Amino acid sequence: MPNPKRRMSKTRRDKRRTHYKAQASSVTACANCNETKLTHHACPSCGYYSGRSMFIPKS
């Protein structure tokens, strides 16, 4: 297996890693109560997901 002959500089290493960053989670409006919620999750305020009640939220 070939190995690098020279040490890779910090600049060169960091240039390769420019696209490694955290992404903000996507948020949508609930179809039932119009509160903000995470996509593909049940709404924490009303408990609905995809038009069906999944749980009864705590008051």
C-alpha cells in the first residue's frame, strides 16, 4: 500500500474539509395546528402526524 512521502500541511488538510459542517434541522408547519415542528416527527403541541393522532400532549 502506498503511503504519503511528505506530511500534509494544515492548509491543505483544511481545504479538503471545507464542506464538513453541521446542518440546521429542517422545520415545517403542522398541518393540524400550524405550529412549527420537525419534519417526519409528530407535532409536540397537538400530537398529530400525517393527519392522525399519535399521542395526547401534556398540558
